[in-house]
Amino acid sequence: MRRRHKADEEAEINITPMLDIVFIMLIFFIVTTSFVKEKGLEVSRPSNTPPKELKQKKGPIVVKIDGSSNIRVQGRLIEPKAVQANLERQKAEKPDSPLIVASHPDAETDALVAVLNAAKAVAIDSVSVATTTKP
């Protein structure tokens, strides 16, 4: 049996499934792009009020040991027994400052150990040891 084609029938294209797919894709792209969050930096603008002055002195606590094993704090010569008291006073003035021990290569190790023990007793967390050059 053959089908007979009538001349009256015109070929129609059904676009309903295509519109369904287009709307589903549109909804998909709208939903996925709404979750994208841009990364950036928050910038705080300066205020008109004058800046507060810092009462804390800046800079590290420096202890120097010369070639004769003399210990100096702020340029003053001190005894090895008085190192802890001087470091306590310096830490009270500058609580967050690190300690830098500048030791001469010819200095005795006892002077360096005395300073490091005093720093540990005073609870100075950041201690650095440096050497000075020979003249």
C-alpha cells in the first residue's frame, strides 16, 4: 500500500521543541551566572581626623658586645649582672620590639650567653645575633 500525498498538504516545521530547549538553556545560563562572585580588594579611605600618635617607641633593642667583652645597651657600658634589669626596662618601653645582639668576633662567649639568658628570662621572643666586623 502506497500512501498518497495530497497536494494540499504543506510541510510544517514544529518549532515547539526548539523553543523549549532555548528557554531551558536561557534559564541554565541565568542561574549559573548569578553565582559568580567577583574577587576584589576592599579599600578603606582615609578619614579627615588627624592620625593618632604612637606612644610606643619604634625600633629594635640593640645590645652591643665589643672585642673586650664589654656589654653596652643604648651606648652605656653595663655589667653582665645588670643586663637582665636593663633588658626588662627596654622591654617595658618597647614591648613588641625584637632584640639584636651585635657581638664582636673576638668577644668571649660568656658575654653573649649572659645576654641571651637575660633575654630568655625577660621573655623577649625575637632574638637575633649579629657580628660586627673587625676594625
